Amino acid sequence: MFGIMKKLLMLFLLFAFRETAAAQQSGRHIYQTYPITIDTLFTYINTKDDVINITVSNPTENKRQLVMEIVAVEEENSYWGTIYSAAINEDSYFFKQWRQGRKMAEKMNIKFILPRYNKLYQSIEDDEAKDFSFTISGKPMQKGMPVRLRITATDNNETVYSPVFYLHKQPE
């Protein structure tokens, strides 16, 4: 009886080790969640606004919360990345603080530090593709600013980036 139990235990361990080794060799985890994906990205530019339309897929079996932010491609534009992120997260209080802070900094001849913006959490159901649309209004720029959309899932901090696109309005 003891010999049979020992053989079964060895067989089980051998099988479990083989599955773990196969998962490691293929570069996947045994309990891996599927990544969020950006299916389409479309921007529309007119005289009043820039409109960003994006389709995001959640291939998991769980509802997820997403945070969307705009990231400047060029380091010198990171200031504007923060402002664009506040715009797509619809944070009107950020813009109130930003305008007041800029005026005060100019008056006192000091550097201005950007306030933090509140993140808007977007829900996406399990196994769903969902469309999101963001509008950026403001002062037109002669040359567009290259940016990317950063999407982070709050359940596991998984982050994906969109391809580079250009925004032609600066929020005021």
C-alpha cells in the first residue's frame, strides 16, 4: 500500500513539474490574465476640437476598471501630457487650479507646479470591446503634438499604450 502511494505521489509531482516547466519555457504563467488590448484608435481634427475615439477590449472573464491618460512622446512636452490627461479625465477643478496658479506664478515671477488631476475610472465588462471618446478643446497649434494614450487596468496595474497620434489643440 505504501509503495503504491509513493508511486502515485511521484507521478503527481512529475506531472506538476512538467506543466510548470512547460509554462516557464513558453514564457507564460499558469494563472495568467489576458491583457487589455487597443483595437482601434481614430482621431478627428476640426476647427473647434480634437476628438479621440478608441476601442478597447477586455478578453478576461472579469469586469475591470481602466484609467486612461495621455503621455507626451517627447520629454519636453510632458507638461502638456499632464494637462491633456486632466482634459480626458474631465477634471474641471484641475483647470481652475491650473489657471489660478499660472496667473499667480506670473505675478510673483516664480515657477509654477502643475496640480494633480483626478483620474476618471472607466468600467469595461468581461469579454467586451468598448468604445471611448474624448474631446480636447482649446487653442489651435500650428504643428501637432505627438502623444500616446496610456491605459492601465486597476486590478493588476497592467498597462498598454496606443500608437502615436497627434493632438492639434492646447487646452486653455
